[in-house]
Amino acid sequence: MKLTTGRLVLREYAAADFDAVHAFASDPRSSEFMDWGPNSEQDTREFVDFCQACARAIPRTDYTLALTLRSTGLLFGSVSLTVHGAHQARPGRRGPAVREGEIGYTLHPDHWGHGYATEAARCLAGFGFSELGLGRITATCRPENVASAAVLQKLGMDQVGHRTNDRLIHGRWMDSLVFAMDAPGLSPERR
Ligand SMILES: CC(C)(COP(=O)(O)OP(=O)(O)OC[C@H]1O[C@@H](n2cnc3c(N)ncnc32)[C@H](O)[C@@H]1OP(=O)(O)O)[C@@H](O)C(=O)NCCC(=O)NCCS
């Protein structure tokens, strides 16, 4: 699959992407607030293999796509949407369950600050709502990761939770902010 925005192409990974993926995945700045990395070469090979296997899976539940520049084809990051099972959204609500997806992104530091994460995540969230019929998309980030929280807010997500000490990040327990947005037009009783 391939999704195109004004400046970006989100496409499936290929084995030939190894060097470009390893450039951002082995950079400690990319994984400062993440529970993975910095990648060894073996980690990166396994990541690319995993993404390719997910692309072949039926039904597909993981859409981790290479983030590339439309103008040059340069691969500089990764954006993902993971589809979870249907959830009864909130206690006390009896409407039909909605399917949820979780979004995430990582860019090479050379390409931070240009709005690319927001552009890519908006595109993939739109795909999740319109093509996969998701009722809700969620994301988490560490409170210290102000750039990521800003991306989620720019996407139109609301902060719906704060989990204390829920992620072990490079040997240190850190909090998570939980963000969510409902599908456009989702009826109030299903929220
Ligand atoms: C988080 C990340 C994806 C953001 O990518 P990006 O392309 O730079 O994001 P965008 O340019 O779309 O938006 C970033 C926003 O954060 C803001 N921002 C960045 N650093 C900031 C800071 N220190 N304080 C306040 N705002 C900050 C930017 O100003 C921008 O908002 P604006 O467009 O309103 O000015 C990128 O920093 C990254 O790859 N980090 C490492 C991996 C990671 O942490 N992923 C998320 C895990 S939850």
C-alpha cells in the first residue's frame, strides 16, 4: 500500500531500506522516550522483516510504513498504525463496540521541525478512519516528549489519561500521556 500527502509518500518497507532505517533507528535521539533502541544492525534487520511480514498478514493489523520525501524518495522515518480489537469505549455505555487503532512515529533528527510527523500521522489516521472503519485512534507519549505531544494535539487528539510509571524507558520508569480522537461523525452513544 502507498499513501501520498502534499510532501510525503508513506509506503511499505523493502529490504533495500536497511541503511536509511538504521540511520534513524540507531540514533539515540530517536529513541530517547521510546522503549526500543538505539538499534543494533540485527534489531534493524528484524524491524524491517517484521514490517514486511505485517504487510503480508491476513487480516492485516499493523501498518508500519516507511516515511519518504515525495520530491526525492529519501526515507527518513517511520509511521505506524496498529489495529486493536473492538472495545466497549467507556464504562456505562451500551452502544456497539468500536475498533481502535494506535498511532506512532519516529523521524531522523535531521528532519524534525518541518511538520512531517503531523502530516504523516494525519494521513495514516485518515486512512484508519475512512478505509479501516476505525472508531477511535489513540496514542501515548512521555510527558517530557513535548514535540510528540504537540503533534498529537495538532492532529486534533485530546489528552484522555495520564498513566504513572507505566513504561520502562532505558532502565527508568516513566509516565505516559494518553491521547485519543474519535472518528469524524461517530455517534455520541458510541463514544
Ligand atoms: C516527535 C517527532 C516525531 C516530531 O516530529 P516533527 O516532524 O518534528 O513534528 P512536527 O514538526 O509535525 O511537530 C512538532 C511540534 O512540536 C513543537 N516542538 C518541538 N519541540 C518542542 C519543544 N521543545 N517545546 C515545545 N514545542 C516543541 C514544534 O514547534 C511543532 O509544533 P508547531 O508546528 O506548532 O510549531 C520527532 O521529534 C521524533 O521523531 N522524535 C523521536 C521519536 C519519538 O519520540 N516519537 C514519538 C514517540 S511517542
